[in-house]
Amino acid sequence: MRYLVTLFWAILLSNTAIFIISAVDGVPFNAMLATGFGVVITIFIVLLDTLNRDMGISDVAQEK
């Protein structure tokens, strides 16, 4: 579920950022590029999460 939320926010924020950048630069908005960028961000976050689990970093954060 958290990966679906991550995908949603990554697509939303990347579309927003690319829309603003394209408006400022005066170039047409490319929704496929923005959505692809959001998917790439999500894959990167999933890989970082997997690496953190493999290294035991998530276990340290839960100790108090």
C-alpha cells in the first residue's frame, strides 16, 4: 500500500514540477515524460527501501 501511495505522490509531484518548468521555459507540457519521471522516482525509492532492509538500517530506526 505504501508503494501505491509513493507512486501516486511521485507522479503528482513530478507532473506539477514539469508543468511549472515547461510553463516558465515556454515549451509544451509533456505528460508522458512527467509520468515516466514519477515512475522512475518510485522505482528508485523502492530500491532504496530494499537496500535499507538488507543492511538492517530499518531495525536501528525502531530502537528507542
